[in-house]
Amino acid sequence: MGVFVFLPLVLPLTAWPVARLAEQHLHPRTATRLLTAVAAVMALCSTVCLALVMVVGTAQLPGNPLPDGWSDPEVRAAVPYDEVVGKAAIPALCAVVMASARALWRHGRVRRRAHRALAGLPGTGVAVLPDEAPYAYALPGGRRDRVVVSTALLDCLEPAERRALFAHERAHLTARHHRFLLTVRLAALANPFLRPLRTVVSYTAERWADEAAARVVGNRRAVATAIGKAALVSRGTPVATLAGLAGLAGLAAPGPVPRRVAALLGPAPAVRTWPPVFTAVGLAAWAAAAGTAVSAMSSANAAVTMFLILRAATPL
């Protein structure tokens, strides 16, 4: 395997340029899908390689349950600096597994609590709660997807802005944005170098819903006004009340609201499946794609090589 086993751990750095440029030059839908796919593949590859290195480290520990042949010099020689990185990989992988399990548990708990809070209401697609705190969010799952909004927020909006609000939240549900957000969240936990992608996807998912709402309502300024008003009246409201409940997207979710408003006041972004090659974002996208491909090949090569080495070292 050699140093190739370490490549997937650092190749997420190749996605940083496209993460920075995608939110500015790509359609939000394209940016969200591209960055989520890159983050998911790179996180999986880095976790696989971390697990392979951990096997070498675990085999060196006294009393481990692994076969004795797995600690042979031939196996340890497959990983450079095996004594140091092998043992360091053990707590690193445990931390990744525990953090991911905790994130999934919290995600499920928040969704269950949100659905229980709506249990006594009619089973319609919109739930209006009499609450003095202004908030709106999309709640997926359960018997049906629902848009949850407080009366305090509705009272602050004009009829056209209310239509924009509901269109925005329905766009989150239709496109299953919570899955993109959860994926990049887990990816960032698996590899800290993927955190910039998580930040950008959180923004582009909102922009995707903004553009979908503008298309449905037919008035980009109404959507921009609704976003601005929601952000102003929601200032000081706890994030958990607003929408950021472990992947539940909302109109007034924390983020660069001025940039969202400015984008809506301008022309609609061009829809492209892939950016032009000879542009900054196009070159960055190809660099990220190449980094993802190299990461996948490196992890696959390391996994196959380790399997063959361990098979040869294990007595029949």
C-alpha cells in the first residue's frame, strides 16, 4: 500500500477551491449535488483507509483478538511508520464512529420529538402553531412531510410573502434537502478537511429552495422580502427553534441572508449540469473530480492489497 493509504485522508483538500467557487458560479442545485457527492465519496474513502491502518495498529496490541499472523513484519511493512500511525488510527477511528453515531442519534431524536409535538394536530401538509417565537421549517418523515410555521412569523408577512415562505419550505421537502445536509454533516465528522463543503452545502441548499420558491411564486422580490423579514424578526430566537434541528431546513435558518437576498434581487442563475471547462469554477470542479477519483482508487487499492496480505499472513 505504501503512502497511497494516506492519500484519501488529505485529498479532500482538492475540493476546497470548488467549494469556494461553486456557491458563486454554479446553480444552487448543481452545487449542492456536486459537493454532496464529492464529500460522501471522500469521507467513505478516508474512513476505509483509516480502518485499514487501524488493523495494523490493533494487531500490535497485546491480547488483541486478531490472528497472530496479522502482526507479522510483512503486514506491518505495508503501512509506513506502522507503529505510530497504526496506534494513532485506533482512537481516530473510534472518534469518527462515536461522533457519527451521536449525530445520527440526535438527528433521529429531534425528528421524533418534532413529530410528537405535532401529534394532536390535523394531518395536513402545513402545521401552524400558535407561538410567539417566529420560525418556519420543513419536517420530513413520519406519516407525511409537513411544513411547520408559527403564527408569529405569519403575522409579519404579507400574503405574497407567505406564499413564498410555503413554497420555500415545500422545496426543501420535495428535493429532500435534509438528506444532503445530513450527508455532508457526517462527511465532515469523518474527515475534518470536508468541513468547508458542509458549510457551502448548507448555503446552497437554502439558495436552491429560494430559486424553487421564486419559480413557483413568479416573483423573486417577494421571496427576497420574505427571507429578509423572517431573518429580522427571528433575530435572537434560538437556532433549535428556528430550523437547524439536525438537518431540518428552514426559511430563516442561520446563514448569509444578505447574500441570499442579493442573489434573488438579481437574475436567475443559469442551469448547467457541469460548469464550462475553461473557467475557474470548471477547473476547480475537475480538480475535485480528479481528487475524488484518486481517493476512490487509492482506497480500493489499499483495501485489496491489505486483504491479500492478511490472507497470506493468516494460517489455514
